[in-house]
Amino acid sequence: MKQRLQAVMERIRQACERSGRDPQSVRLVAVSKTMPAERVRRAVAAGVRILGENYVQEARDKYAQLADLSVSWHFIGHLQTNKAKYVVRMFDLVHSIDSLKLARELDRQAARRERVQPVLIQVNISREESKSGVATEQIEPLVREVAVLEHLELQGLMTMPPFFDQPERTRPYFRELAELARRIESLNIPRVSMKELSMGMSGDFEVAIEEGATLVRVGTAIFGARR
Ligand SMILES: *Cc1c(COP(=O)(O)O)cnc(C)c1O
């Protein structure tokens, strides 16, 4: 695993070099869903700084087992409103806000804990029905509504393009997310930042970096295939 992790880090560095970006501007989220706690522990020992989890219950179990580690946890899966209460304490960033209802509930839970929860909005750029996320034309109104929720801090956008065998084919989706973020940024909405772009997975993270990703979510390339 250490070798695979180092190979991914090296590919991130090279993608940054190719596109004239500072390697410090891209953070690796190691997606540890379905991986047992002991494997996750080894990944952290090997240099992982951020873990990405998709399922609340699974993440809670691992979080309890790995409480001694100094590592940041990000929530990247679809979040049900009734689970929002578990997320606030545990995750430094929620990548997957996909409705105003969820945003309001997360804000309420963060308020109860006197916290400000950093979040990203998930955009369904490809309009696939099977994917969660908000359609591109609904982003601006949602951003304006999330902006006024005092216990959320909107930091950017996330997307998941369709799966392609050739990574190059994901490029238009990543480019569109980056353009959307620039457009939202130019509106100068108070309390809204678009500094984070969460895009790119094992098959296509280099393309995503070339198009401006600041967070890449990589599972298989680090941990091997999931069962
Ligand atoms: C599983 C998952 C990933 C990681 O996918 P890999 O192809 O294993 O790198 C990234 N993002 C999300 C939202 C995921 O659910």
C-alpha cells in the first residue's frame, strides 16, 4: 500500500508540474470506504492525511477505532438528512451537499454543537439520473440560500463525471465544474468561497488536476480493488 500511495503522490506531483500548479494546492483524499480500520491505520502510517468515507455508520465505527490517529475525515457520499447529526462532530469537510433540505439540517445540527461546518455542493454536471448532486442551473440559487446559513461555510464544489475507460473523456466535465466555480465566485456572494474543487478519482485524477482540482478522491489506486 505504501508503494501505491507513493505512486499516486508522484502522479499528483507530475500532473501539477505539467499544468504549472503548486503541488501544495492539491490535497489527496484517500477514499477508505469498505476498508477495515487496520488497513486504514496503515494508510495513515504511510502518509495519508485525509480519509474519505461514504457511509455514516461505517465511518462512525472506524472513527471510534482510529480515534488516536491525527488524520482529517471528509464525508464524500450521499448524506441522508436524518444522519446529518452524526456528521458534524466527525467530518472536517462534507463534499456532498445536494439539497437545501440537507443544508438546513446540517446547519441546525452544527448550531446545536456551536460549530461551523465546512461544506461543498455536489454538482451533477452529467445529469445522470443515477447520480446525486444538483443540476448546474440550480447551483446559483442553492448557493445563495446556503450562504445565509450561519453554521455552514461553503468552500466550493464537487462532482463525479460518468465513468469512461479513457480518462481524457472526463476533461469537459471537470472544465465545466471549474468554470461554474469561477462564475459563482464572480458573483461575490457574502460568505461564499469557491476555493475548493473536489474532482478526480483513481481513473482520472490527473485530468482533474490539470483542470483545477484542489481535492482528489482516490480509493482503488491506493487501497486496491474493493470487494
Ligand atoms: C468511491 C468513491 C471515490 C473513489 O473511487 P476510486 O475509483 O476507487 O478511486 C471517489 N469519490 C466518491 C464520491 C466515491 O464514492
